[in-house]
Amino acid sequence: SYNRVFDKKHTVSGVAGVTLQESQYKYNYIYSAQIPFESLGMAGIENGLLSDARHRSLMTEESMVSYLGRANYNYASKYYLTGSFRADGSSKFHRDSRWGYFPSMSTAWTISEESFFDNIKTIVPSAKARFSWGKTGNNRIGAYDRFAILKMLGATEGNYTTPKGIADGVYPSGGNENAVGVVPYRLGNKDLKWETTTQTNVGLDLAFLNDRITLTTDWYNKVTSDLLFETELVPSSGYGSAVRNIGKVKNHGIEFTINTTNIETRDFKWTTNFNIAFNKNEVLNLAEGIEAKTSMTTFDQNFNTAPSYIAKVGMPIGMMYGYIYDGTYKLDDFNVVGGNYILKPGVPHFSSEPNTQPGFPKYRDINGDGVINADDQTIIGRGDPKHIGGFTNNFEYKGFDLSIFLQWSYGNDILNANRLMFENGFNKKKDLNQFASYADRWTIDNPNSDIPAVSSSSSNLVFSSRVIEDGSYLRIKTVALGYTIPAKVLKKLHLSRARVYVSAQNLYTFTNYTGYDPEVSVRNSALTPGLDFSSYPRAASFNFGLNLNF
């Protein structure tokens, strides 16, 4: 490191370094049941019933070396300039693309230190402008994702079978269908390289009225390119997917933070903190020749193969995808022929449902071809909010202090997959209950309901706007009340300070969301935001405490 001051105004500092990282992960699993002498611990495993099929073992190793440096310059606490550079080499990438190079720089100007600012310092005592630009890298993939993988398969493994029903990858020998074979399992990609994010920030810090009001504003533009994703391959390749560098995504937005001292007297003080952040993202491109990529969320076998999110060029990433729900089929949609309900001409039907009946889910025929199928799927929601923020008020009166923190999110949707399971008539399991709202489902005696009737129709097993809900909320996040005992009382107790307090978290949430908690995303990724399925809600908690200083 280096640090020196020249002529009392020029300050120069710098640091350089090298870091080495290496990690090894080992995993071994042996299954044994009915162990007669459990007191022997691991030594007694062989006495139980061993299951060869349930043995597992795994070992991975990875390493990274980094060279880094940073230099700072400061002139009279008025002008600031910082430059940094780092080079990272990761074992996860091939030697031809192992290294990533990430420069950055920042500068700041304390405007209030300029002579021309003197006339307004009584109103604006402090002002600073900031600018920064830089690149960062991401190598968060598997340790061996660049390699082609071979796998040993047994008779019970494999997705495809021969005409005789032998699992693909098994090589029968001497009539033994359980002989083990080795097959290509995953396609390698030696061209994998670092995912890179380039970000530009412009900021302004202002203070007013002897620092009673401070304002911080930041605008940012962040572009992430060469995203590391496991993406589908064409079937003719013989492989389902591979990790690749694909796509480019942009995030840009603005953030504001305001701190105010509203009232300050000898006995009473009231301060406020307010912050709000707006963010927009956009998919700039995907893999070559691909304009959209759908994603699936796994939570139940009936829905695991249906796309529920889409990333589309020119649109925000991670948009909810499915059918537009138009209620249920009503009696007016049918003609009664021989005691049977037959859809009237011109009323669209679900493609895989040959016998649509009153009360079945009804979806919008977007392309107007009279059939509801995959061509009618569209964007039905957005998982990312338009803005988020917080609002804190602190009060002090003599020895009492009170803090109230509110938190909000606005403009995001939630895919409430719980309703697919518990407000849906297809799931006719013996011991599975339903939400109370399902009591209002369509029946012949309740023909105007838009909750689907009990049926086994495949039209129940799709994602639609029926389960997309507004996830906006305002939450009383924290309330804390305390009392600091006066010093004259503490002196007799030989204490320097004592404070008693009570606090509460997650007291109440104002929201129209019907689930447990609108602050939810159980498959939290950029591609699948805002999914709620079997999530555990945030608990309200209360704390009582006493702080003592001797």
C-alpha cells in the first residue's frame, strides 16, 4: 500500500494485492436399514441391510487467482479521482478464456468548496456530484460445466428405452439386462467465459438549512452481457441442454433518499428518513436467432412441464406467461341437444378438451381461430415492482424514544400457485382440503361463478391470469419504543446508562393479495420472480429488552 500528501493539498494513495482461493467439496452417502447395533455408529453400518441403489458420492474442486490494484487522488478535499483494476482467473473456464479483466473508475466534485458557492452556503451548505463507471464479473456456474460428462447407467436409469424396453445406456451382456454402460450425458462447452456487467452511476448529494434536510440522488445504468445460463439445445444435437453465454439484459433506474430534521427543541426531536427506488429492466438480446425464452417453475408434477414465465427481447425479463382467463363457461354458451350441453358455434374451446361443459375454465382466444391452444398464450403479469421504498420516523421526548418504519412495494404481480392446487377442482384427492373460497365454485345452482367447477378437464392444468394477483403492499415493518433512565437515578445504582425497550416486527400489512405474504418469491431468480407456492409467511414478533452499561 502507499499513502502520501504533497503540498498539503494533494493526497495520493494506492494498494495492490493478490488473492488465491481454492475449495474442495466431498459428499459420500451410504444407506443402511435395520442396523442391529446402533451404538457402534458408522462401524455398525455393514450389519444392516445395505442398498446399493442409494449409495452416492461426489467430489468437486475449484480455484481462482486474482490480481487487483486501486489508486486514489484527492485535491484539497474538493476533487476526487479513483481508478481500479482487477484480473480474475477461474478454473471453471477453459485456459483460452479463463481470465476476466474488470476496470473501474470514479470521480467526485465537492461543489460547495468552490468560491462561487459561498453566496448560497447559508441555504445549501453542502453539495457534491459523483460519477462512476466499472465492470464486474460473474463465474457462478458449476465447477465442471465446461466439460462433456459421461455417465454410467443401470437398467433402471435413462429417459428413453429400446423396443424391448431396456433403458437407454444399458449394454446387456450374456442375457443380463442390468449390465452397466457408459453414455454421453452432457455436452461440453470450452467457449464458456465470464459473465460481465458494465455499470454507470451518476449521483448528487445536497444538504439544506444547516443540514436539516439532506438529499441523495443516484441514477444508474447497468448492462449484463454474456449471461451464463443453462439453455435448451436443438433435439438433433442429442442433448437436452448445455450451459452457454447467451443474451444481454439492461437495468436502469433512479433512487432518492431524503433525511429531514422536522423539529428539534431541548426536550423534543423528530427526524424522518424517506427512500424510494425505481428500476426498469429490458432484455436486449437472447441466443442467436431466438426472440423469446420460456421458463418453467417446478412445484407440482401436474404443472412442471408448462411454461409460466417468458423472457422476450424488448420486454422486461421474467414476465409471467399463460392464458388470459375469461371466467367460466356459462349456460348461455351452450345449446342443449338431447339433454347434452354442446358449445354454440363461434364459442372457442380448449384444444385438448373434447367435451367442454358449463363451469369449465374459459380462456381468451387471442388469435381468433376458434381454438384455445399454445398460440393464445401471452404475457399475463410482471414479477418486478415499479418502485419500492421505506419511510422511517424517529421521535425523542425527554427520555422516551419511538421509531416507526414502513416498507412498501408497488406495481408487481404474484403468481399465486397455491390457488392452482387449492382452488381448483381437478385435484380430487381424498385427504386434500380446498380454500374456503372454493365453496363458491361454479355449480348448476351457482351458475354465475367464475371459479371453475369440479372436473378433470385438462384446461385446469394451465397457468392463467386467474391466479395472477396484485402484489403491492405497505407494511408496518418495525415499531420500537424505549425509555432511557435519567442519569441521576443511575448514579445511585452505579450504572452509566440504562434503557428499557419493547419492539415489534411485521405488525400489519396493507395489501389486496389473498395469500399469506405479498413479500414472496419462492423461485427467486431473474427469470421467475414473484412465484408463491407453499411459502412460510413472515411472523409477527415482539421483543422486550434491557440495556445496561456499567
